[in-house]
Amino acid sequence: MQKIDPEEYQKRLDRITEIFAGMVTHADDQASSRCPYRDRHDRCTAKFRCGNQAEPSPGQQLHQCVHDGRFDYRPAWESDPKTYRKAQAKLEKIQDEAAGRRS
């Protein structure tokens, strides 16, 4: 059986971390201004009533999302603000470490 090169293994872990950190950053940025229930046609897919819903367009079943995009939805998903801040700090640390390794 072939031995695993620790340096090569670490390079691969760093690359995976970099890829996922970019995905998380993009999702986090998008979540700060876009409702997760809003589809690409500005229709609301939520199974509950929302104050940002307008009546469906003629011939449509889904309500229209009339949100202006200036609301941060992330705290609504997290019930413990300390956990949210801790997770955000951890993500920033991972991104900084990955950036340092790339340099």
C-alpha cells in the first residue's frame, strides 16, 4: 500500500477548504439580502404567509415576493446570536488561513 504524503494531503485539504469557504461566503452574502423562499422569478415558495407576499399574478399559483432586498434574513435562522457570531468568526478564520497558505 502506498504511503500518504502529509504535505500533499494538506495541500488537498487546503484546496477543499478554499472551495467550500468560497461557497459559504457567496451563500452568506446572498442570504443577507435575498429571502431563501424567493425563486428566480420573484415568486414566494414558502408554505407559510409572509408580509412580503403579494397576490399571485393571473394564472399563477405562487404569491409574488415584493421584498426590496434590504433585509438581513440570517438572524431569523439562528436562534442563538452568540452561535451565529461564533460561526461567522470561525468562517473568517478559515478564509484568512486559506488566503495565507495561497500567498
